[in-house]
Amino acid sequence: MIKQILVPTDGSEDAGLGMHYGIGLAKQHEASLVGLYVVDIRLLEGPFLRDISASLGTAPYVNYQNNMALILEEKGRAALEDFRQRCEKSGVPFHPMQTTGAVAHSIIEQSELADLVVMGRGGERGDRLGGIIGSTTETVVRHAQCPVIVTGRREAKIQRFVVAYDGSPHARHALQFATAIGEAWLVPFEVIVVSKDGDSVVADARGYLQAHDLQVEYTVREGDPRDVIVDFARERQADLLVMGAFGHSKVRELLLGSTTQYVINHAPCPVLLAR
């Protein structure tokens, strides 16, 4: 099921968490890792270089673009070499990839050839975000062509996980992926439904899962889905939370805030999102 895992890295501590978690998953699935470093094209464009020139009181573009490109490329090579060495020690096949472009777009493009993307929660600016996901991570979650795990943990040890289900198309994809995980890892999971009409939603999930030989429990609760899902994962001490990447209504997301974004930022465990 999972044979190629894409792990973007920028050399940051948060990216390192994604790297370690990806290595653990690759060992479990006998999968290979693709380490991706993207030279951020925005750092090579005119406005950024003009700002640097102005702050230094020098003429713009005096070798700055070439020097900046060389610095970023060398940083990428160092990050990928570190990743390669860690994979080699763990016996995980590794393929390095370095490209130049818009970071989120480049990750999304490469996700078309991956079974799973693993990312640290914050990225290079994670320490300044206080554990809140960065714009790159959010964009990848919204548009990646395969499921995405956002993690703040190093170890990929999964003994029990939770699936948040609301009957939406994205949630159904998440349920299918969770089923494959449960069968591959031989671990039980719980389905949490947050709805006033939870019985019909549970029946929908049960109708799909009854054909699979899995140990599954169902729970229905009412309330704000953001708080209920996070609290439930914490109560159950889940090792992974699986859910659809964004829900029924984009208008509702704009008015009330995204459940997906809130859960990623506050969940006590890694979050796997499927579209």
C-alpha cells in the first residue's frame, strides 16, 4: 500500500521530525523514501534582493542572486546528505531530490508520484510559530495528490489510532486509507463521529467496514468538531489521528475556521489527512 514516501526537508528541527517519522514508516512498510529539498525561488527574486541591498546600502543585484543561489543549494545538499546517512543507518532505501521553485507547489507536484507525504508541523519557521503549522504545510495538505501526515513526533509507533468521520467525500477517502492501515499494521482503531444525527453517519462507516476483518469501535458525540476530535484523540491516547483534509463546506471554513487546520495544530498525535 505504502511503497514510496515523500519527505520534504529544509534542514530545520521540525523537518527533522518528519524525516525521523518517515524513516520509521518506511521500515514498517518496507518502503523507500524520497527526500525533497526545494530552493525557494522567492529568495532569488527581485523584491527580496532589493530589500537586502537597501538594508546594506549597496547597489542591488551585485552578485547577490548568484551567491544566494549557491548558499541555498549547498544548504540543500547538506540537508539531503544528512537524510541519506540516517536512512542508510536504518536500512531504508533513499532517493535525494533537489529542485528550485515555489516550495509548496514543488512538494505538491512531487506528491503525484508518492503514496504518502510526511511533514513536520512547522518547517523552517516552526520555532517562531509556536507549534502552529506554516503556510507551506497548510497548502500541501489542501492540494497534495496523496495523503499527508503532519507530525510533531520522531517515532512512528502505532498501536491504536482514531478516525474522524463525517460522511464527506474526503472523510470517505480517509476511512479507506485507515482501513488499509489497520489491515497492514494489524492494529485496532476507533471511529469518532461528531453529529446530532450520528447514527446515520456511523451506519455509513459501518457499512463499508463490515466487509473488512478489523477491530473497530464507534463513538458518537455532539459539540464543536474541532474540540471533540482533539479531546477524543487525547482521551484514547491515540498514536495517529486520521481524517479528511477539510470538510463539507468552504463557506463554513471561512466563517468558522477550518476544523482540519485546528486539529493539525492542537492534536496530541500525528495527523494523517486524505483528500
